[in-house]
Amino acid sequence: MGISLSLAGLEALRFAVAEARRRDSRLMAVRAWVCHRSSWAWPDREYERTLADKARRTIVEAFEEAAGEVPADLPVVRRTAEGWPPIVLKESVTSPRDLLVIGAGRRWPAGEVVRACVRHQACPVVVVPPPEMARLARGRTTARRLFREAAAALEKNQGNVPD
């Protein structure tokens, strides 16, 4: 499962959790990070550690946003690695029976990462589109705001539900 904080990525995480439960298998949450280098400037180790830490925090944040927390009833393996996401995801696949789940990204039906994953994986790939509300809102910021407002309204009104 490729981890992303995009709305499609969070939807993909929900799908992957449900699928891992259905298959009674572990879930590997993978977040790739890239340390951009040029011929004249090599980032130092501290910068690379910062990027790796951010990737680890992104996995935790994605579970919190998508499911409230990392599921306790499911074995979850967290992996972060430096590299281009399709390569990191390909290296994370251990069997042709694995299932790679990724969010569609900004360009639906397929962006560069999605196309590369579908083209080069040795296992089935599920590409999860963003939620319908996000597609209708036509924008990540607007859709996230709408989701947060809806969640706040539900939370506020939970105590006001008649028995």
C-alpha cells in the first residue's frame, strides 16, 4: 500500500485496510521519499534524516486521518525508503499474490506514478480514485475543508441525536 495524504491516498488506505482484513493478511504501509540532489549540492545526512522522519510521520498521520488510528486488529508493517515511489513499491512486493493499493493522484485516471506501478508490478494493482465529494469539489483544498466541516458537524451533533 502506497501511503499518501491526498484524498485518493486516504481512500486507498481505507480500501487496503478492509482488503487486508478480508484476506486475513498483513498490511504493509509504504512511504517513499526523495532527496533531490544535483551535481553541485549534496544534502547532508541531517537533511536526509529529516525527510525520513517526515515520511514516518506521514504514515501515522495517514492512518489517523483515514481510520482514526493504526488498526489494532491487523498486523501493520511500516516501511519508508528513499527513492521514486514506483521503484520503492516494487521492491516492497514479496509475492505475486500480494496486492498493491494506491490512490489515483491528481490526474485521474492515471498519473506518472500510477502508470509506472501498473506497468511494472509483479502483482495485481488496485488504483483507488478520490472520493466522489472530492471530485465534485474540484480541488484538494476545498474537498479537505468540506470533509473537515462535515466531520465537525457530525461530532457536534452526536450528542443531539434522539434515542
